[in-house]
Amino acid sequence: MTMHQKEHRVILKHADEPGYTPDIECYLKHGGYANLKKAFAMKPEEVCKEVELSGIRGRGGAGFPAGMKWKFLDRKSGKPIYLICNADESEPGTFKDRQIIHKDPHQLVEGMMISAYAIQAKLAFIYIREEMPYGAKLLQKAIEEARAKNFLGDNILGSGYSCELIVHRGAAAYICGEETGLIESIEGKRAYPRIKPPYFPAALGLYQCPTIVNNVETLCHVVHVVENGGEAYSKLGTPGNSGTRIWSLSGHVQNPGYYEIECGKATYGDLIYDIGGGLRPGRKLQALIPGGSSSKVIRGGERFQGKLRDGTPFDWGVEDIPLDFDSPMAVGSMSGSGAVVVIDDSVDIVEVLANINAFYAHESCGQCTPCREGSLWMKKITTRMCKGDARPGDADLLASIGDQIAGRTICAHGEACAWPTQSFIAKFKDKFLEKAQRNGERMGDIPLI
Amino acid sequence: MSDAKDNLISIFIDDVEVKVPAGINLVDAAEMAGKEIPHFCYHKHLPVSGNCRMCLVEVGTPGRDRATGEPILDENGVQKIMWMPKPIIACATNASPGMHVRTQSNIIKHCREGIMEFLLLNHPLDCPICDQAGECRLQEFATDYGRGYSRCAEDKNVKPKRTKLGPRVILDDERCILCSRCVRFCSDVMNDGVLGFTERGSYSTLTCFPGRELDNNYSLNTVDLCPVGALTSTDFRFKMRSWFLKETKSICTESSVGVNTVVNSREGVIYRIKPRENVEVNDSWMSDSGRLLYKQVAMESRMSDYTIEGKPVTPDEALQEAARLLSSGKSAFIGSANSSVEEQWMLAQIIKKTGDSVPCWLVAHVGEGDGFLISEDRTPNFRGALLTGLTDKMPEDKLSALGAAIDAGEIDTLFSYNECPIAAGLSVEQIKKVKFIYMGTHHCDASQYAAVELPGLTVFEKKGTFINQQFRLQRFEQAVPSEGTLNDIKSLSAVLAAVSSAKSVPECVDSIWQAMSQSIAPFKDISFNSISDNGVLVDGSAFEHLPFVEGKSLHYEPKA
């Protein structure tokens, strides 16, 4: 895969170079683990400071500043600290972490060991989803190679600091991507997310000890923060949206794939039409899912007016929205996990929602009432609508079910399952009402989960 | 207790100021203020899981400037309340000073309606044939907070029915609202994690782990905990509608723990026993074995006839004959730690009047303790025997000294109350050698040799008190009437009146307490009606030297 000129590759710099292999020799040849040595020459607090200065925000979905997350760690309790890498990448449309793990696993190992040193973790875990068995194998191999070179394990590089890294494979549940569900899963329990308060991982995480959970991409960025210094790194991208992001582009575009772009230096239009090669001939953009299937949908042709957080007014079409953290939020959605799904006018939008609803109903853990019952109810309704029994009241009913879920659940899966329905109805109510008029049309062969 | 009182803080529930202990959760705080925050999964004696989301409330705290820590004031100079953007669950939120809670706002009403709609979505609504109907939280809250109509046009989920979880508990998964109370009880209270969920989302199904059974001796607590009719008791199932049942406060006689109970009966028939909350004794729990004790009321071996030498006589004739036998010659008494405090006191008076120099014999009933709610001493009231002066030493396994006294011809009459002398180690020959008076609830191996038989009442047919292992005086009430059998106290007072020259003897629980409160120091100022539902601790320090058999159990530590 050749790099597009609008791309700026930091994390995936070498990943697609011919001859670049996931073994340690290749990584070392490309300057690998130099930053680990650099970090270990610094004090842990200094590394934390650099990460804070870099302004790097979590790439898993919430976009929370990593440096601040690390600051929340409860260090007074005297309990051991754990670091967990969330490699349970399962938001539909997202396939960026997979590239890192498959093509450059040592970058993750290095990023993790630097982070572990910075927060003085006693033990580190990579929680990798069950559906990435090859990735788990590669990581395991990378860990063994790194241990042989004393980049992890006992007394790392003679620093006196020791930390083991363990690969933990999930068992194929989306909810394990929720950090407290993930923690329960590592503890060997059913992945029921914990109630917050009191179980904030930074205070009461894994085994009730302070724990940091970061995304794969976020931890890899730590390597480059150390390499360039936090201040310099923060110059990448735009203020408040520093660094690069890997966007997973899928759907009805000519060139779907993963693209690493400096934050805010390109727009959704650039990604879809320039980098992604545009839609298929004769097709129009019907809808855009800007950050993974749980993010609120945007309708093709929409215009957004308002003010950014710093007061700058904006007037954007869909194509003008900058690719960063804050802009999708400013238009009422989110960049989430960076999964951009393009939907052209060839599909029935109700069927799109039916498919999304089927996913969230299937993945609801079943712990708390609104998400458990609401997600399946919404699935049942949208499936019925697609099977030729749509009713005029369905749109309003769906929206009100969504309203009864969002904000009332233990974890963010409540929002994740409610937002698609709420936004699809808000943006495409006409299509849902129309569906009830053309009940004769049966859904095609799109298999629901 | 005084600590909690010192730490009272002010919070505002629906704008009404209430004083609550610091750190208390908002469900309990609201309850103290007389407000109900509806909930399904929260239970005072279980870890918080926060999954039902029924207890969502709006919470605000007095605003403070983040940088300076100064209070943020509104235009009137009053500290501003910073309301949280989303409703939060009351069960997992602790009261903090100045906290404001809204339990009745439109948002909260909408939350509760939503939760009720979701919970009823896949619920079978088979209340007419459901045992829980009438005492069902889902039913109650559906009335209070539900919409009253269904918007669901889809098919309901189908789940397993009539699953046998164990010998005493049956599960209907379709009724289950997945609150996880039973799961938490097994894993966190009993340390016997046999229950769990399989499947995901709305298809989640409660079940036992493969190859396991819910068969511990506390399994029926899951039935009590179940807020709906998902878990039902094999014993009680389909026997009686709950609204017909009368509730009587009682005490479990299984062991010296003195578990607080409620006896459910209708028209003189007991249908089940449930635990009654007492945070000093049994929290909200009781054993399965204790729940079966009501069956003794209608057992075939139940004694009903007053007899002299095996021939039925009137109660009065039998009692006079017993008094005559006790007054002539030397008598020995076997008392019981199964009797109530009042009965033990009456027996002690009779022993005093018959001039017996032999102390009252007490038989030990010792079993294995479970460290929870069944103690080693399998009688409910040994401490009562100590305080009423019936004995001053530990009960004995075998009454061999009494047997020797009979063999030596030192005993003419043996009065045994609620104890079988043969089980206590006496031989048939020894019993035949004396005039044997047996007073008890059930026939025993020895009763056929009795010169006089005096039927007695079970704990369910009388009222009285027991003193448990903590020296906690606890009251039980009469649940069902006794037909044709005199109250034990009436019988004993008749005997006492006959053997003594006293003009009047106490004939009821209240008059016995009048007498006891004057003559027994630890009972000073206590009357039967003054004993609260949680019981009263009485001074047992005079007996500290005794080697009590009880080991550690819930809320009880043996003295080192």
C-alpha cells in the first residue's frame, strides 16, 4: 500500500515498507528501542510530563488526554500499579490497531514498556481480542524477543526497574473493549462493566489496584513523544488535537483502507474523495458514519454552523469537517475510534440501522436493564421493518427507546447502542416513515448477526 | 453507634433537609427520611451491583470553585448547587454534606417509566399463576411507576421454565429480571458461587454452573431475595396466595443463634417461615432447615391427650395427679433449653416448692456449627435456663448421675419437660422404677411409660421469649391457635398452685415477667411488651466462666 501525499505516517511509518518484518532485528535496524533507552535515562515523572506536554489524546474512542489519565493514578494507596493495553479493537469499521500489531508489534511493546516505566507499573497486559489469533502470536513472539534483549522482564537495561508483559486473549465479546469490562475479563470473570463510581480504574482497577488502560495506537504514540519530546510532538496536528491519527476508511469508496493523517490537517472530504478515491461512479453520499458505528450518523449534504470551543465560528458542509477529535464533536457526533464508514445512495438506510442494531443487541452484555432490553427491542423493530412490516409509529417509538437508554446505563454501551438509532431517526426520519409506505419490499440477503 | 450519631450530616431530599449518617447510600438515606427510592437489585446486606437502574435520581452538590475552593454563590448569595448532567444510581451514591437529591422530577419519572417498560418487555406477566404475586416488587413498581400499557409489538424472548436449581429451589427464567441478587448471595454471602448467567444481552439466562446444584442450607434465601417470581420454593410453591397469609414475628428454635423469623399462616395452618431482619443477629438470612421446623406442628407423633397410666383423662385430672406425685416423695426434674424463659422460670418455681434438693437436670443438644446461623448448641434458650435459675452449669450429654440416683432408690418421681429421658441416657428399667411425668409436644421413646402425660405447645402455638447465645432476650408471638391443649404456662401454674400454698401464682407471660423483673437482676425494668423487635441484651456476666459450646458465627464471637 503506497502512501498518499496527504498522509503523514508516524506510527505506520515503516509498516508497509517492502521488506519490513515484524521481528526484533528489523525493528532494531529501524532505530527500535532507542526511545526505550532514552526513556529509561529519564525519571519516570519526566516521561509522564512529556506525555502530558504532548497533549496526546486517547485513540480508543473517548479522546481523553492520556497524560491526564496517568495523573489520576492513585499512588497513595501503596498498591501495585498495572498497565493494560486495550487491543480489543472491535468497533465496527475499525481496523487500525490490527495493522500495528500485525506489522509492527515491537512498536507497541516499546510503547508499553516506556509507559509502564513512566507510571511505574508492576505488571503490564495486552488484552487482545479473540479474533486476532495471529496478532496474539506475533505479540507473544515479540515479547519473547524483547525479553531476550532485556527490553522487558527483570531489571530492564540494568535500570533496576522490572516489568513483565502478558498477552491475554479475550473470548470474542465487544464489551471487553470497555475498560472495566476488560479488567473483569482479565480477572477471569464475566465481562460485566463496573459501576463508576467507585470503580474508576485509576483507583480501583485490576484486582482493585490502580490501573491504566490505554489503546494500542495511544501507547505507540508514547514512543514518538519520547523521541521528539512532548513539546515538539504537540506541534504535530493542531492545538488540542495533537499528533497523527490512523483513520479506517470503509464502505462505498473506491479505496477503502487505513490512512494516517495529521490531526486537523485534512477533512472528511479529503479522506473520502481525495485519499479514498471518491464514491462509485454515479453515486451520491447518503450518509457518513464519522467515528465507528456507535457515533452519530451525518446525512450527506448537511450543513453545520456553530462555534468551536475557542469561539471560532464554523460553517461546514459534510466534506469540510476537519479530521480531528473536536470537529466531529462540534457537529454533534464524534471521531470515536477513527472508523469512517461511507454510505452511498444505493442502500436502504433502515437496513443500515437494522444491521447496526443487530450488532449492539448481540454485544450488549446483559448486565443493566436499559441497554439489555432496549438494544434487543430496537433490533427487533428495525428487523421487522426490513422484513416488510414497517409501521408509521416505528420511527418515534425507536427514538423514544433510544432516549430511555442513553445516559442511564452502567457503561458507554448504552450510548453506543442508542446513538445510532437516535441519530438515524433524527437525520433520516423521512426514510423511516417512507419505509412503512413500501412494505412490499423485503430486505435483501444482508445477513443480520 | 455513638460514632454514627456524631457523624450526622445534612442532605436535602426533594428540598427537605434530613440528617443522615455520613457515607450512607442514598436509598437508605431516603428511607430514613420516609421517602422510597424504588429499586430491584440493591439489597442492604449484599454488595452493590447497580444493574437494575431503577434507583436513578438527580444529584447535585454545593458548588466550589475548582481553583480556589471557594463556594460558588448565586445572585442571592446562596451556595449554588451543581447538578450532575445525568441521573445517577442512588444505591451506589453516598450522601455527602449539603447534597441535594431529586427523587420526583420529570426526568426521574421518565427514567422509572423507561426501566419498568424494559423490565416488563420480556416478562411473561403471568401474575395470576405466579407465587410471587402480591409480594412482587415488579408488580408493585409497575403499579407505582409503570406506564400501564405496552408499546411492544414484538415476540417476547423464550427462556427455560421450571428449572430445578436444587432440592428446594425452582427457577422460571422468563420471570427473571437479572438483578443478580441470588448470584451475589451465593457468591458473596455463602461463598458458594453456584449461580451465574449464561448468554448475553436480553437472552441472559440465570443458571447453575454445570455439574453444580444450589443445595447449600441457605438456598431458600435466594427465594426471599428474588424481587420477582423467578425463584420459588419447592415447599411453598402453589400452596397459598401470599395476600391470605398472616405474619407473626417469631424466633427460630434451630440453635442458640436465635434467628428472627416471620411465620406465615392462614386459618391456623402454617405455610412457610421467612427470615426477619435483625442486623445484630441474622441480617436478612435464615437456614433452609430452620424453615422446615413448622412441620412439627402437625406431625403424627404430636401429643394431644392428657393421660394417667395411659388412659385419657381431663387436663385438670392429669395436672392434679402430676402435682400429687410431685408432692409425695422425692422428685427429680429434667428441664429443657428448648423451653421459653417463662416456662423455665415456672418450672424453677415448682422445683423450689417441691423441696427438691436435687438440681434440675439439663440435657445437652450439641451439633456441628456452620459458622453462620446454626450454632453448636442446638437449643434456643440455654441462657434462659441460667438466668431463671433452672440451672447454673452446662447441660450434660448423658444423665448418668440421675440414672444412678434412680438405681439407688433416691428418686420417687421424675418430671421430664420437653426432653426424652431415654435419649438422655436413662434406661427403660430406670424409668419404670419411678413415677414418670412427661410433659412435651411430641411422643418420645419414654412417653409410653409415663404415669402422667401432659401435652405441650410448640413455639408456633404460644408466645414467650428466648435468650440467644449473645444473651439477647428475644420475643416470639403466637402464630396459630392450639386446639384442646393448654398453654404450657397454664399447665405449669396449675401444678405450681397445687404443690404450693400460695394464694395466686402467675398464669400468663405478662405476670411472669412482672415477677421476674422484680426477682432477677438482669431482668430489672423489663416487661414482655417492652422487648423490642431487635431484642434486648441482658447482663450474662455472672455466667462468663461457663464453657459455652458455641464457636464463631454471624455477629457472634466466642469469648477467648
